[in-house]
Amino acid sequence: MPARCGGPHANQRQYLTFRLGGLEYALDYANVRELRPLTALERFAADGEIVQGVAVSRGVIMPIVDMRIAFGPRPPRHDPGTDVIILQLSTCVMGMVTDGVTDIVSLAPGQIKPFPYLGAGAADVDYLLGLGEAGERRLIVVDIDKLMAIRRAGEGARHAA
């Protein structure tokens, strides 16, 4: 029987899902180089707030960004579920600390809906691709290259309490 093209799941892409501050996010799995527990990284500098320092993974020195601080005002707690997603971005390799990796899901373009009106600051959140629907789950789909490229000159980093 020949395969059908153009069905509801045509052009599906795989997304890695992860938790941050009680919400579930998704990023294109093509950007994922590896997953590591935070304790498994050989960290040789850790004096930042959002940028937790640098670490070595498989011989690559990379910055580690703690997204738990960037996306929430609470101090991070390291627990066995704390994961680091090692990302291959267009310009570098870096690690992203999350509350935990949850799954890999396949989403077709039709399963990612635009966000409702975000207001006048919508240009500041162009890294938000939409709201993914995977069964009963709602996933905030992000463009990880754009998210990690954000630079805000003049704004101080958040301080952990």
C-alpha cells in the first residue's frame, strides 16, 4: 500500500521537552548534542548567576546557562532531576540547566499554534515559536538559537536569594 503524503502528521519534527518553573517547553531535537545530569559535568568555573560558569563535556569547554534563574525568580535547587541539555547552536556549543528533561515528542507544523496576542513587547520574545499540542499536553515551543542569543545591555542579571 503506498504511503500517503500531506496527512495530518506530514513533516513531523522531533522535539525534546523539558520543565522550567512548572511549565513544559520544547526545542528542536536537532539542536541537542547530549543530555547529562548536572552532577556529571566537570565544572571548573562557577561564579555567575544565570551563566553558571563553564564546564567540560567530552573534551569541549562550554558555558553553562541556568535557565531556572533566567525563567524564574526562585533560587535553583539541585536535585537528581536537574538536567543539563548540551546544545549545538549555530554559533557554539553550550549547556542549559533545566528542572528536568521529560520526553521526546513528534510535532507536525499544524500541531504548533501561534500564541495569542503578546502585546507591544512581542518583538522581545521572537524566540517563542508557538504552543505545541501533544495529546493533552501543552508545550511552549522555543527557537533555542534565538533564545540563547538574547543580550540585554544595561539590565542586571537576576540574583538568587
